[in-house]
Amino acid sequence: MNLSATILLAFGMSMDAFAASIGKGATLHKPKFSEALRTGLIFGVIETLTPLIGWGLGMLATQFVLEWNHWLAFVLLVFLGGRMILEGFSGDDGETTKIPQRHGFWLLVTTAIATSLDAMAVGVGLAFLQVNILATALAIGCATLIMSTLGMMIGRFIGPLLGKRAEILGGIVLIGIGAQILWSHFAG
């Protein structure tokens, strides 16, 4: 795989994390760049690891991984998205609720895992190609770091415009990503 194909693959794999991080940024109270970078690092590290895991699994049990990864991503994203939607509707009784300054580490890790399962499936496919899996995984992780950090900063500006609806919209985006993963599996 040449450099341009690797870069295209890397940024293609980062789009789910980008969309999710926009929603995450929109639900925070004016997230600082350090919080955006923290989110980008978490998403980037996990997005680096999942193709490596997929590559290893591809060497062992390709069929099992390909049969179940879309369902796992779908369930995780629907769960997280549903939780965000419920939280978006709670506290709408006129009370002012405190908007968090940052997301919990494990919430970000779970979201990052859910949005990076497609990278694991790509890693399975890469097991059958003559590619440098370390360089490819690092490219995917770096692209995700950039896109997730950028997404958080975009969400910072969208959040005040949407208010509490930002969390609802973020949940809908996560559910939409899960549905798209499931749809692309069955359609393609």
C-alpha cells in the first residue's frame, strides 16, 4: 500500500471519531484545547491499537471477527447514544443544570472503542495484504488524534448554540454511526 492510500485510509478511519468528538465537544462547557487534545489522544491511541488487534485476530480467526464486529459496534454506539439522549432530556424542567468541563476517562475510552471497531475490521483485512501494519496503524492513530481534537473544538462552538439539545444531537449522531456500520455490513 502506497503513502497516499495509507493517508486516505487513515483519515477515512478517523471520520467516526471526528463525528463523535463534535458531539462530545458540544456537550461540554467551553472545552479548552487541553481537553480537546486529551480526547484526541484517547481516541488516537485506541484507533492505533484496534487495527493491530484486528491484524492479529485476522491471523487467527478472520471469519469470527468479521461476523460480529459490526454488531458489537452497533450495540455500544446505540447504548452510548441512548444514554446521551436520556441525559439531554433530563433536567429540561426549567432548572439550570451544570454543564461538565470534561468527560470521564472511561466514557471517552468506551466511545473510542465503539467508533474504532471498523479499524479493527480493516486490520483483519490488512493481515492478508503486504503492508507495514505498524506504520499503517500509527497513521490511522495520528489522523484520529487530529480529527478528534478538531472535532472537539468545533463542538465547542456548536454547543452554546444548541444548549441542552447538543447532547441529544450527539446521541443521535452516535446511534447514526452505529446504524451506518450495521447497514454497511448488510448492504455491502
